[in-house]
Amino acid sequence: MHDTKQQWFKDAKFGLFIHWGLYAVLAGEYKGKRTERIAEWIMNDLDIPVEEYRKLVGQFCPSKFDADALVKRAKEQWGMRYIVFTAKHHEGFAMYDSKVSDYNVVKETPYGQDIVRQLRKACDKYGMRLGFYYSQAQDWNDPDGYMYGKDNSRKNYRAYLERICFPQVRELLTEYGEISIMWFDTPMGTTPEESRELYELVKSLQPNCIISGRIGNDMGEYLTTGDNFIPSLPYEGDWEVPATLNDTWGYNQYDHNWKSPEEIIRLLVKINSRGGNYLLNIGPKASGEIPEESIAILDEVGAYVNANGEGIFGTKHVGIYTYDLDWGMFTRKDYKLYVHVFKPRIRLEFLNIGNKVTGAYLVSDKSELEYETCITCDGFRMIEVKVPKEYHGRKNYCICLETEEAEPMYQPIEKGTIPKAFWSRA
């Protein structure tokens, strides 16, 4: 079981991923050919030569980027508790003023400003935790960095680690204040000894900096699932789902397959109900602007999060409930069971919950709700909550059931009096 031993991460539940680099200039297309895969991998997938790709630095001038406004919005409107930013992605381009390599946003672009430092300042201002994504093994700009699906047999990977990776990680952890997470990715051929060396480097510089699962060789402090993949059952320990709003991470002008706000709300609650954090991505344009669709979706999601945060932040996994509700999901804290309601209901009925309910209220305004417990004619124990008339046509709200017991008590279906022969015919 993975354990960060840091309560802030266990309680955070909702974070912002930001994928941004030179790939935003291409926006999913190179010389008239569109990438069929995620936009930030365009250099690798379309075999763009290093000398051609490096020319993009001359077009990268994000004059419309506003770190202050972005962090403020993420914290206050979207309800997020931490940010992870791509300090260096697989393309090898650093989004900060690296002394290790001139291939960075300060030294080689017309923009000439340190993006990471701007985010650091804004996060300090708004009390937002900041983490860095750093591609430790893949570096398509360096002759010794790994590339996916290519021949890496002649590369001197050790030389790359010592020349680029280790020194840049040291820069990030010594020049930008307190870093909450180092989010490593795609370890590929990294050996256990090399992963251990990287782990110990991070801890020697910032002992409280959490290391993501993708450092490789099972040395991460929390589980990082596959992109957009959610465990089907509640999962013990600390874990996180990195996820997209559409089908890509970096900006792609042709990707309009946006998830709806309602879908994002359901995914957030599903992940939280199973014990995890949701790290949800945006991909800024080369101009620094956040796509309008991303803002519109997250504004609506944020309205739900801010109204019902009690049922999101600091919650624990709920275990396996007897029934699959198509209209709602549970989250919980000790002595409280939260019900996130996604469809209009006149009443809320819960079968086979053995807890003694001592109170019920709407999370958004703490108004009390009428409830009763009974045994149905089929022999099932049922808790019924009366939905106020003004909520009969509403969806996406949360109620809390206060219970005498600290944890949920789910009863198996067999506790009902329906004959077993019925189940054998089902």
C-alpha cells in the first residue's frame, strides 16, 4: 500500500495538471500533417528532426499568459488544491531559466521570461501547492535521452542523467521554493538503482516533496494510475488519476472531444469515492491563453466543488455498497456519509445500510432534511430522505447523512426476505 504520510495530499482530492511547451506552437499539426495521437508527443510521433523542432523557440511568445489569474481561478473558482506544471516534458525544452541547458523559455524564446517562477509567485500569493512534472528518462532533444518506439541501444543514458536530469531536478528543488510534488513520467529503461538515485536526490533536497509513482521501479510514494484510468473498486493507500478534459494533454486545435461538466463531476466523485485524487489537465495555447472550452467546463465543475466541498475534500473511500445507484454516489468521513445526487429525485432511498442515522442535511447550505428508517415489505432495511420541493427538478447536489457509527455499515442483499429461488432465476 502506497502512503505519502502527508495529510494534505490525502485530503486534496482535486488538482490541476498543466501541459505546456513548444508543442503548443504546432497545436497538433506539422507541415500539413495532423498527429493522430496526443499533441505533446508530436515530435516523436511525426519524427520531426531535432534541428527542425528547435526552431519553434522563435515562435513561442506567450504574451497573454497570466499566472496570477490562472492560479487564482484554479483556487477560488475551480476549487483545486494543488497544481502540477510541466517544467520539462519529453521534448526536452525547459519552461524555466535552467542553467544546465540554454534550451529553455528564458534564453531562447522571444518571450524571455521564467514561466515556473511566475507560477511560484502566484501559488505563494493564493496559498496553492505547486508541483513539477519532469520527464526524467525521455528527452528527445538530447542525443542520449530515451525516445519511445525508437532505437535507444546506442544511447549513453547514464551520461544524460548526469548531464541533464539530475542537475535540472536539483535546480527545480533549490531555486523555486517549497515543491510539493515531483511528478516523474515514463521511466522506460531506468534501472532500480537509477530510480533510487533520483529518489534520494529529491529527498536530500526537499524531504517533504512527494514523489509520484512514475519514477519507476515501484519507488513512488503514491500510485499513479494509467492516464484517464480509474480503479474499478475502492483502493487502499494514496493514489491519483491523471486525466484530460478532451483527448489530449498539450493543446491541439483539432481536438474538440470535450467532456461535459456533468461527466467531470461524476468522474471526480467516483475517484474520490474510491479513495483517490483527480489531477485534471488543461493545455494552454502558444499565446498563453487557456482554451475557452476548458474554462467553461471547469467553471461549472468548480461551482459544484465549491458548493459541496465538504463532501469532497478530506473524504475517504466508501467501501463496496450493496447496490449500484444510477443517480448518485457516496463519499464519506467519520460519522458522515455524503450522497452526491446527479439526477432529479423526489426522494432518496437507500437499501441495506445498517447505520443508525442521527441527522440529514443539504451540504450546500446546511439546511436540515426530513428522513426516516424502516423495513420494506420485501424485508430490506431502508433509509429514506425527503427531497425539498425546490430540489425536485434539480441535479448535481449533495446531502449528508450523519451516523452514529464512524464507518458505513453495508448489509448484503441476502438480508432481504426475497426467496433465494428468485436470485437463481435472475
